[in-house]
Amino acid sequence: MPGKPYSGMPGQRGPYVIDKINGKTLDKHGMVVDKTEVDKAYIPLKEFENMEF
């Protein structure tokens, strides 16, 4: 996503990626994100590009 500079969530302000598998959202470490911690779902694009799968 391109980012929303004025978003209330810091993770959405710059370009970001949301990684999903089997309907579950993952954080930048590949762990399932709990619904109470949605801010961890926004992976900065630069970090995502450097991730090893």
C-alpha cells in the first residue's frame, strides 16, 4: 500500500505490506497477528523487500 501520511496508526503512514496466509495476518517475523495487536500487521515496505522467505 502506498501509505496514508495522516493515519492515526504509525505503521500506515509510509508504504507498507500486509502479509496473509490461509486467511491469517502475519507480522514481519511470520507470526500470526492477534486481533488486539493489528499495528504489528503493517510491515514497512523496505523491511518486507529485505525479508528472506
